[in-house]
Amino acid sequence: MTEAGEPGEHKTKVSSYILGSAILAVLAALSLLLFFLFRDKTPLLTPAALEKARQDWSRNVLLDYDISLRKVIDVRPSEREKTEVRAGKAARLFVDDTPVSVRDSYSVEGLLDLMDRELEMASSSSTLAGQPERALLKASFHPRCGFPLVFKRIASKRQSVVITVEKVEIPGGKVIYPSKE
């Protein structure tokens, strides 16, 4: 039997300390690895990025197309929306396969306008009732055509929204996005 403070007890404490430190180091490294593998890589939405997207869209504008997207809002179940655009204007809108009024439709122009309004709200020094405060805006755009691929408003008070474009096609079934390349 050893008394307190003898070398055997000290070795046990040092071994436990080294083992605990090693476990913490492995967990920290694993956490960093997971963070870099799974972090959100969507770029921040800036006025310059939005303007470039508008320019790309104006060079490649489609007058007749269908755009399908998924919209996720903090306080509601996700929705699938499909807007049929004809002659550059929203003609029909379906929410979860149910036809609804086109006033809330999401055409490419409508999405770009939405992002513009979100940038204005985010840069405003004062917020109005119901507007998100200090929202982080992120978006990515089709590299050639300029239409949005994803828009994210990350905000407090359950005011976050994510809009993901799932498909853009022209009448007759030719799929523009996602491409099969």
C-alpha cells in the first residue's frame, strides 16, 4: 500500500493527464475537420455579385421557362414551388403542386429583385417592424446564365429563409439546370 504523494500515485495522475489531453486534442482535430468538410460554402451576397448575376441573366435571358425551387422558412414547413414564365412574365405558379395566384411567384427576375430588397434591408441602419435584424445574406448564381441557384437569409428570431433552385427548363422539356454535363 502506498501513501499519498508517493511516486506510483504521481505516475497515475500524469498518465491520466496525458491521456485526457490526447483525447481532447483528437476531438479538437476531428471537430475542425468536420467544420471544414461540412461548413456552408455559399458565398456572401454582395451588391457586386448581384449586379454581375443581373448582367449575366440579361445576356442569357430566357423569355419562356419553368423554374422549380424549394423554399424553407424557419416557422413553416418547406414548400416546393414551380413558376411557369411565358413572354418574360410569370404565367402560372404551383405551390406543392397546387395552383395559386402568380402575384407571389418566383421568376428569375423576381428572385433577383427579392435579393436586392434583402440587401437594402440588411444595409439599413434601422429596421421596420417584422424585418429581420442583422441578417447574413448568402447566394450563389449559375456561372454562365446568372440565375440564382441558392439564396440564404440567416437571421435571428426565426426569420431565416433558404430558397434553392432545383430545376430550370424551357417548354418542351429541355433542362437548363441542373445540367447533365
